[in-house]
Amino acid sequence: TSYPTDDHYLYYSGNEKTHPYKDVAEPAPRGHRALAKGLSSGKVMFTALAASAAAKGVTAITAARVEELVVDGARVVGVRFRALSPESGGAARHRRLLRWGGKIGNWMPPIGRLFTDRADALWEKSAQSHTAYADAVVLAAGGFINNPEWVREHAPEFVDISPLGTPGDDGAGIRLGQSVGAATGKMGNVTAWRFLTPPSALLEGIAVGQDGARIANEDHYGAAHGDIMMRHHGGRGWLVCDAATWRRARAQLRTQTQSFQLLQLIPLFLFGYRKASTLDALAAKIGVDPAGLRASTAAYNEGLSSGLGDPFHKAPEYCAPIERGPFYAIDISAQNVIYYPLPGLTLGGLVVDERTGGVLREDGSTIDGLYAAGRNAVGICANGYVSGLSLGDWVLNGRRAGGYASRRLSP
């Protein structure tokens, strides 16, 4: 599944059970959740880390935006920023607007921007200027998925995906590094997550492009499946299944979904699909090449009936023949309806020294006093995403950057 119910905290998120991995290693669940209900997993984890930082004397300045790095010669020695006063009512209102804008924006970007635009207007009107000096600066300001101009420039094939992140994922941290000569890398690498579950019965169908050819095995990890569809099928795809699979999927809606997933899937199963009595008629409705769809379906069914298995190596428990109508199709494209988005985030950023986390110039030299971590930097998952790697990036590389930066602190 893409995200399990509260009955599960370790789970299979795709690829673990499929060829060729199962032939060389025993499959294990790698999906990640902190022990918390619903969607509060990340919040619970971050709250514990924030409390630990506060206990160590770290001062957090919120509702702030760094606008410039302070440089002394070739060394970064601080930041200039604007911030809302924490004593003002504006800071609390700004926080509420961003919280709602971020939550809604991940699934309904146009509506989310109504909140974030109001937050920006409030900040522009009331924020005050400050300068902070330091022995080292660590940039950890996320990626740039919420900067449509940068996405269009660096990864134009991904402009139609739904941004997954916070309103602050606008490339500001990367831009700060560039302002003092930092090199960037992997800027065209974006992960786009087309999970086909829940409900798990949908994996019994086949995902095809506009030419009717299979995209990938349907139990492929969502980021891997989405990447293939975006790069090799123009971001267009349909999931096709027969009547028996459709009935099984409908029966699983309430038992396999979190509340946010159910809200997306109810309109999908009520009216967000195409239906026809034959595969050719379905192909005509969805604009898919009928000969290609027939060939893909025949190859799939033949593999199952012959005992050889799915030609695309889908796990046997998710294989069911597509035989009896009516046949159904769900649009899994990037340019999709608001209730069934294809979310994603950027993977590139500032190039860093892999030993220290220090930010590098184009010539490979280190910018003195400047470090970067998380999606702000090229890291563990810069070439491709699987579950948990952003967590790994900021835990491993954040500690690395913070550790080396702290060694520079004046006694």
C-alpha cells in the first residue's frame, strides 16, 4: 500500500516481493511510520526531535525567511532575514495559514495556495529585518517542488505532478547557496508517486500508456512506476481491470484506507472511471490504441493461464485474468482530476562534500562556513526514491552537517 491503516506500521510499499529481488533476498517490509495514529506520524517524530533540541538550548525563530547570506571575504559568517514578531498575533495567524495551506496544498494545490498567498501577504506586510552572525550556517530548507518556474526549467516533463511538500519547498535554500557560488546537481531528478493502492485489488489490473502497452508491473513501488510513466509514456496512463477485480476493489475501500485515502477514492469509484462492455469500446472511450490494449491484455492473460506468470513479473497474489466485462479504466495520468493526484518532490540540490556536508563550488572547493542537508542538497536518494530515504537523508546528513558545523563554534 502507499500508506496503511492504523493496524500496520511496517508494511510493503512496492518492489519488495517482486522479481528479481525475491530471488536474492528474503522480502521484508520497508514502509515507514512512527507509532502514531492517522497522518500524525511525521508530526510525532518531529515533535520529539524539536523537544530534544529545545532541551539543549537551541533557539528557534519561526515565521522567518532568510534573504541573504552574510559573507566575510570567502567565508559565510551569518544570515540576514526577516521575521514576524512571536509576540504579535500575526505570527500565530501566519502559522495557521501555512499549516492549512500545506495540508490542503498536497492534495488540492489551487486551494492550498489561497491559504499560502494570504500567509505571504501577512509576512510581507509585518515582517521585520534582522541579522544573525554565526561561525557556520547549515541550509536545510527543502527542495523546490513548490517553485513551478524551476520545475519547468529543470524537469519540464514533471510540471503536471501535484507538489508534495510544504509551501517553503520553493528552492530558497538552494538559491542562497548559489548566491555565494555553490554548485548544484541532479536538478532534473524528480520523484513522482503513482501508487495504485489502496485498495490492493486494483493491482490485479494492468496499467497501460496511450499506445496500449504496459507501463510496468502494477505492484512496482509507486515512485518507480510513476517515473517510468512520466519519462517514457508522457505522463499519461490508464489502469484497466475487469468486473470481478472492480468488485473486489470496491469491497476493500473501507478496510484498507485511511480517511484521506477514502475521501479520494469515493468519487473515483462513484463517477471517476470509464466503463464499457468490451476492451475495444473501452479503448475508444479513453483514447488508447485498441490493438495495443488487446495485445497487452492477451499477453497478460496468456502468461497466467500458461503457468509462466505475468510477463512483467507482478507478484502472483496480485495476478488475476482480465476476462469478463464490463471493463473499467481509471485515469492514472499526471494531469489528473483534483481528487486523484500524482504527487512528487524534487531530489536535486546543492552539491556537498560527502564527508562533511560542506557546500561545494563548481571547481570542487568547499565554501567555508556553509553546509547543507536534506532535500536542499544532493543526497542519498538523488538518483531515485524509495520509501524512507528523505528521512534517512535528514537524519544521517543533517547530523553530519550539524556535527561538522558545530566544531567551528567559538569557545
